[in-house]
Amino acid sequence: MTEIQLKDPMRDPIGWKKEDERPRLDGGPIVAGLLISLTAILIIGIIGLPLFAVFAAVLTAGAAEISATLTDPDTLAALRLTLLIAAIAVPTNGLIGLAAAWAVTKYEFPGKTLLMALIDIPFSVSPVVAGLVYVLLFGAQGLFGSWLDAHNIKIIFAVPGIALATLFVTFPFVARELIPLMQAHGKLDEEAALTLGASGWTVLFRITLPKAKWGLLYGLLLCNARAMGEFGAVSVVSGHIRGLTNTLPLHVEVLYNEYQFKASFIVASLLASLALVTLILKSAVEYFGRDAEATNPIIEAQN
Amino acid sequence: MPVGVTVDHIQKQFAGGFRALRGATLEIKPGELLALLGPSGSGKTTLLRLIAGLEVADDGIIRFDDVDAQSLTLRERGIGFVFQHYALFRHMSVFENVAFGLRSRPRSTRPSSEAIKNRVNDLLDLMQLPDIGHRFPAQLSGGQRQRVALARALAIEPRVLLLDEPFGALDAKVRHDLRKWLRHIHDKTGYTTIFVTHDQDEALEIADRVAIFRTGQVEQIGTPRDLLNHPVNNFVSEFLAETKQRSDYSTLAS
């Protein structure tokens, strides 16, 4: 039997991956220590301190002031609008992102590269430009302006405009998260399911989605964080009508410009808390998702 | 009833310009165990994928008995496909993997969950894999995964069973055992079976007939004894030469 060699050592399930044979690339403990402390100082200084300052500013305000600001009708309206916009943008972009990732990774078609590039545009273009595009399309002097006016449909300076601008800005998060993941998964499982007689929907719900669920959830959370925090694009299309078209980020700016510093910090900390909740959920997804992903290869290596 | 498959002057060119099949023609009899043998890139796997309906031919026709396969959906073709690296659904237990094909049927033809359970357990017994239904693919050895993949393909009672390099990813000892065992399963179930290999020994040892592939065409098709004793050209004889020298095939089917 010994003369029969394996055709391809990469497929050898036994004794191929030996972790301890990897060369050391870390440069020793001193370099590691320096790099770690430098990174830690920068992250704490640039990201941690400002966030801390926001919450600290709130603490200097009295309880009465805090509750007055948070129960102010304009603040509550802004909070409601922000949550509404997130509730529109996140599921919509979840569906579109999933469809886009599916189309790009499972099919070959002309213009695929162009489509992939288009998905990235919201990341590369300034949010202000994104807002202006919608004004050019739907504003009073815009392309569809007179038609919309004639039919009494308000998009710009109204909730639909804010929702559209947010959709634009947050579009890539889910798609960007899913595309590399689904590319790595390939289409072999889908093909196997098809030969077994599964319909397209069965393949989607029993094969593709379960395998991509952690990536999808992660993308949705990032999308949510950005949808609640978006300022630039929303600022252009909102019109800053208090109690009607002000989202939380816009409300913070309004308060700040009116020299209500304490109130603006209080609302800012509310916004920051929403972001922190998202961040905690995101870390949880990373933790459990990595756990779920990691168990397989480890056991596989032992076989 | 097992079906016969006719492959008639099939042409297939890929987007990159590679011509995988150049008029390949062959016939598989109902219930036969046929090996597609040839060097890599000779079109064997492509032909298998065309028969399964995972690719569409540029020209030529594939028939299941007398029916043009082009007019059949993947489900209607009733293919059991065992992929080279098994393609087991790693997020499902072994039981769910094997049950997948039956559970995916439209409600009107779907067996009861009791029937599905019995069928899956029967198959796992047939594969000599009892009591591993609850495990996940990552917890199995290569040989076990191979057998689960076969069980999954057999669960739908395929009209044609297709295996792509079924033993390619296994070490020599396991491969040798599974080879004999595949022949045993075939004799027991009687499905029309086509398997792809680039290993001469494998093809000659278990197949009823072997089709030798070269650059997208069938050079010769015949029983192992035919091929060894009456090769039609140098390519066939040289391709099989290595085997002939080191093994004794006196026990081969003729």
C-alpha cells in the first residue's frame, strides 16, 4: 500500500496543519509591549476620553435639568424620529443588502464589477453630497419637484427625505459584511441542496441564511448605529423643523447653536448611550458568532 | 426503476474560454456502475455537472431514457450527487443532512416525519453509521463524512447516482476499503451510478465499464478487461500502462 501517494497533500486530513511549525512574526516582547501601549494610549486618548467627557458633562448638570431636557417635547420627538428612521432603514437595507450580496456572490452576470463598485459609493462619497442629490431630485426646483408638488407629496424637508438619505448612507453595511462571507462559503452547499431537489426559497432559508446569520446580524447592527447617528445627509434634507424633522443628531446641533450647552450634552449622551447599546450587542455578536464559527475548524483539524 | 443516460455530442465552453467538453458521447445502461477516468482537465467533472443540471451544455443533448434532460428541472432529474469534498451542510446534524432532500419536497409528495426518520436511520445503518445522527459534520472523520454524503444522496431514491472523485480526499487505506464498499452498495441498491476518478486502479477495480476521457472527448469506453487487452490507441494504453505493470487484474469482470 505504501507506494500509493496522496495526490494532493493539501487534502491530507491527518497531520498537515501543525500550529507550532509556524514561524514567529511578532518581533519579541519589547516590540509587542510598545505597540500594545501605543495603541491603547491612542484609543483611550482619541476615542475613550471624548466619550467620557460627554457623560461627565451630563453629571455636572442637576437631576432636574436632565429630566427637563429628556422630557422636553422636542427631544422626545427627535428620539421618536430617530428610532423611526432606524426602524425603516435597518430592515430595508438588510433585505436589499442580502439580495445584493446573494446576486453578486452566487451568479455571474455582465456589469457585476460595476455593481460591486456602486455598492461602495455611499462609503466613498461625502454624506452632504448624498443629501444634496435627493434635494436635486425631489426638491422644489428638483427633477421631480413640480410633479411631487402637484400631487401634494412632500419628500424633502419631511420624513421620507430623511429616510431616503439614511437609506443611501447606510446601504453598504449589510452588503459589505455579507459579500466576503458568502464568497468564502462558495456555492457548493447551494448546489448540493439544489440537486437534492430543494427550491430556491428552501436554499435561501435553510442553507444560505443560517450560514450567514452572524455576518448579517453584525451588518444590521453597524447599519443601525449609523442610521441613528447620521448627521450630514440628514441635515441637508431635513429642514430642521423642531418637533417634526429633527433627528437626535440634528437636535444636538440645534441646542448647541442656541448656547444650551448642558441640554445639548444631555441629548448627546442619550445618543451616545444608544450607540453604546449597539456596540455592546455588536461585541456580543462577535463573541458568540466567532464561537460558532471557530468550533468547526478546530474539531476539523483534529480529525 | 433505474434509468439509462445518453450523452450525445456534448460541447461545453466556460466563460474564460476553456473548452471542457468537445463532443463527448457515451451511453450509460440502466443500473450500470460506470467510471469516468482521465487526467485532470479532461472534462469528467464538467460532464457530471451537466448530467446533474448544475451546468448547461452549449451544444449536444443529454437524455434520461428517452427524455431530453434539458426539459427536466433539477428536482425532476432525481440526481443523487456526491461532491468531491462532500459539501455536507455543516450547520446541520448528520440526521438533518440526510433528511434534507426528503424534507425539501413539496408538501404533496413529502413523506411523513415518521417515514423520513425511518428512511434516514435505515440509510445510516446501511452506511454502517448508526448512532451518529445527532453529530455535526465537523465531528466526523473523512471516511464517515464520505458515507454521510452518500447517504444524503441516496435518501431521495435517485434515478441516477453521480459521484465526483468520491475517494479523492481520503487517505489510501480508507480509500481502498470504501471502494469495495461502494461496489457493495451499488450491487445492493442497483442505482445507475457514474463516478469520476483520475485513479486507474479505482476505476478498473470496481466499475462495470470505464470511459477514458481526454481533452473533452471519450477516447474509449468498455469493460476493464476490454480496455487493458484492446486499447484503441496509445493514449489509452499508456494511461493504463502503469496499472497493468504493477497489478494483476485476472479477477476483473469481462
